[in-house]
Amino acid sequence: MEVKEQTTFKIKAPADVLLSALEKLPYGKSAALPLLSYVLVKGVGHRVSFSSTDLETYGMVTVDNPGPVSFGEVCVSLEKLKALLKSFGTSEVKLEQEGEALKVEAEGKGARYKVPGINPEDFTEFPNIEGEPVCGFTLRAEDLREGLGKTEFAIAKDDLSRPGLSGVCLRGFGNKLHIVGSDGHRLSLFEIPVEAPEFVSILPSGAVKVLSKLSGEVRVKKFEKYIVFEAQDVTYTIREIDVGYPDYLSVIPPEDKFVCMVELYRDELKEALERMMRFSKELRRMGGITLYVREGRLEVGYTDPDEGEGQEEIGLTHVEGKELWTGFNPRFILEYLKKAESERVWMKFTGEDTACVMGDDFTYLVMPMRI
């Protein structure tokens, strides 16, 4: 017997389950485009889908509906619906369409609310992607999350002159997935061993936040202008930044070019830089520190014309090459140290006026500055 589509739907589920689905969605805030703050709730058979977009990432999350076969859709404020569901904790709630509004009722609490909505036909259209993907592969969500977390911090912030550097680059290269972030002054590279074909895709920075919410196995499909991530009941369709990305591998020196290499305890250098930056406003404003490798130790120092000077000596667990003196932005080094996880890290130099390469479980390159 053919099921006739209804004009309303009912959904029954624990509030925290529905809230968890909504928390995975992209969210746009724009006075010029208020529709970006809405979520499309759609009942189809024994499932309900929640969809939203910020015009860079288009997200859809589906939840099983144990109730009867249901059809219909309503478009309401995402933030209002999330706030209401959060207030009900783990209580069972029923969502029911009433015209363009959504009724929310919590069992056992005597609570009934109505969230006003708009015509679902006014909801922002999702991209209509046709044809087969250019390529595809799978990877673990935890690997993707780690790679994005260790590269996104290095991308350019609000630099319209270099749009490619305002996003995170994904590249299939040599049976690995490269995840790269750079602002032109430093570069972070994380590698995931995965059978990924050759491709390049630049993700907008806003997509990183939602991708970090994936779990389990992630299926990646690359299309001409979009890249799609699917995991369990979540699908993200991301509009790529359509520009070229710099040849990042060419700026990472080969091992035989380093003239000075030191290994040290990560926390010792991290704590020293944090002390200096707390003490000096000049360092917090983009002032520089000096690094002096000599006699089996690393001397870190700075001079602030208004607030004095500071110097710390850090012992080295390993040192190779000649003595070296150079200068760097301490914030760039500190941000790397906060992301690194190894007890000890390397610092490798090709010269006093060239980049420093740091590394443990990912590669980080930072350019020097004049002191």
C-alpha cells in the first residue's frame, strides 16, 4: 500500500540525542542573510534530518525516528531550538510540525513550547552535485581531527590578499594525506598514511570546526568545486577555496642542509616563552626573542625598551653542528609547542637568517625575524 505524504510530522526522541545532532551543524550569523541562522527539520519515513549552512559548509544530520511513518518539514531558528532542547537535558521530547511552527513538548514536565518558523521553501538551497566524484578515499575521523587541529592554527587570519592561505590544504601525495596550514610566515604539515589518490583541496577555516565533530570512519569524495565528508549519519558538503596553493614542500629543507640541530624538552621551552610573554608587552605585540645555541645549551632572551629584559638557559638532550644565533617571533614557536605532544622536540636550522624546522609528530617551519 502506498503511503500518502502528510503535511505534518511528529518526532519523538531524548532531547540530548536531538541536541547532539544539532551541535554538529554549521551555523551562520549574518544580519544581511538571516536565513543562515535557520535549520530545516524534515521528517521522511522513520528518519528525521536536520540541515543548515554558513554558505561554505552545507551540513545534514539524520536521526532515527522510532515513531510512525512521518512526512513534512519546518524551518526554525537553530539557536532557539538548541537552547530549548538543552534545557530539557535527557528528557524524552516530542517535536511536531504545526504549519510553519514547531511544537516542542517534554514528557513528564508539563512543558509545551512553540518555535515560530518560516516557509521551508525560503531555506537556502544546497548545492546540486551531479556526476561521479573525481576521486574518493576513507580515513579515521580521529586522524582527520588531529591533523586539522595541528595545522589550522597556522593559517592566515583575515588576509584577503592571499585567499589560498586563509584555508587548510588537503593533498593526496605518495600514499599519504597531507594536511597543511600556512600564513606565509610559518607552515604546519601533518601526514596521515592513507590510500588517497592525487588531489588538492583547500578548505575554508570555518569548515574545520564542523569536521572536528566527525567520528568513526569518514568517507571523502572530491568533486570539481566541492569536497564531501560522510560519517555515520552526518554529511558535510564543503565549497572549496578555488585558488592555487603554494608549493609547500619546496620550502622544507632536506636533512643534509641543516647546520645546527638540537633536541630539548618541550615543556622547558614552552614555560620559558610563556614567562617572557607574560612579562613583556612588546613580545605580546609581536616583538622578537633571540635564540643562541652554544656550549650544549640554548639561551633564550629578549630586550624590551620599556619593561627590561630577560634570559633563560635551557639544557639540550642532543646537539649537532655549529653554534648559532638567530631571532624569532615567540608566539609562533609557542603555538607550535602547545600543539606538539612529544616530551622532546627538535629544532633544526640551515643558517642564522633562514627558517627553523621543528618537529615531533608533525612538521612545523617558522621564518626568522630581525632583532
